[in-house]
Amino acid sequence: MRLGCRLTGRVLLVLGAAVFGTAWSQTAPVQWVRPGYYKELKPERWNDRVARMLKVDAANPPAPQGVMFVGSATIAGWDLKHYFPQYRTTNRGIGGSLISEATFFADQLIVPFKPSTIVFYSGDNDTAYGMTPEMVAEDFGKFVAKIHGALPDTRMVVLSIRPSIARLEVWDVVAASNRKLAAVVANQGSWIRFTDLTGLLLTPEGKPARELLGPDLHHLNEAGFDLVSPVVNSAIERAEKRP
């Protein structure tokens, strides 16, 4: 049984902190949208989490030239061994994190391992915490520059920010941010590609598909991961085909 997939109700809430790195509990409901909250956040809040990840690396070093998944809770909750068994994968997901925090920790968590391809998903916390599409794009541009400057041979697959019932009130900001992300990618070379998953996750009426989300109405459930993983698999396959 995969964490974050078949777990429901009380069990999912209890395990949230371990799986997604967030402070979920039944007595402290999650505030999915917190305008202005990004101003209070510092990347050092993840120092202990990063230290634990590096400790695991020391005992079981990630394979170099593998496929590294980087980003927030969608990445953290993805069962990589199940969905991408043909690749040597490393999970660098930190639930609740911002795009800028991926950049901040890149020298520790990404660059030393020289991944062949990075699959990047982040931005839904940024938009929910009050950042504008322009700010999201600026931070994403810094991440792209950091990675390409340090790892010029690494390819990148950038995933669109997901629709969410829990964060529906900022969907217009998310949609605008996705357009900005796609524009940043379009200005780069063939080493980076934008993969838009939005259409897969919406109903015919253009609403977030409830059947693809967990009990929290935000994170993907097993059906959601089942749906998007083949598309991401195809994007990785294209990225791994070097000229």
C-alpha cells in the first residue's frame, strides 16, 4: 500500500507530517490559503529536514546520473519506485516548501548528485501564500539559472502547478503562474521542457476533479498519480534521449 494513496481520514492526517512535511492534525486544521504568509517564511526552517535527508544519503547514496524529483508535497508523496521503476530515482520533495527554497538548498540536495534529469514540481504553496505570478516566475527563473549554471548537462521536466479544491480561490493566480512558468521555459534551450498536466486534472466543466484528490481536497490520491504518471514518464523518456 502506498502512502498518500489509499490512506484516508484520520490515518492520512496523522501521517501527513511524515509524508509531506506539513503540520497536519485534526486539532489544527490546515489553512490552505494564507495571503502574505510567504513573507514570514525563511528557508532555514527546513534545516533539520534537509539534515535528515543528507543522513539518509550518507547511508544509501543516490545513484549519480539518475532522475531526481524536486519540489513540494506532490513530489514528496509520489511513489517513484512504483511509477518509474525503469529509472534510478531520488526524491527531493519537501511538503510545504517554496520554489525559492529548492534553490536555496540546491547546493546540498541537487548539485552534488549530478542528476541526468530533474522533474520539478513546485509553486502551489507560493501562490497560496500570496505570491503573484510575476514573483513565482522570478523565483522559478532563479532556480532554472542555478541548475543550468551548475549542471549544464542536466535536463529538466517542469510540471504545471495543479488545480486544487482546497485552494480553488487562488486558481486564477495558479493559471497565470503556469503561463509565466511556460514562458520562462520557452526562453530556454531544448534542455528544459514544460509539461502541462492541467487538462488531466479538471472536469469537463473546468473544475478540479474531486475523484483525483485525497480527503484533504488538495493532494493527489492514487487515481491522480495513476493518471499523471504516464504523462510524466513520457516527458522523462524524451528528456533522457540525448542528441
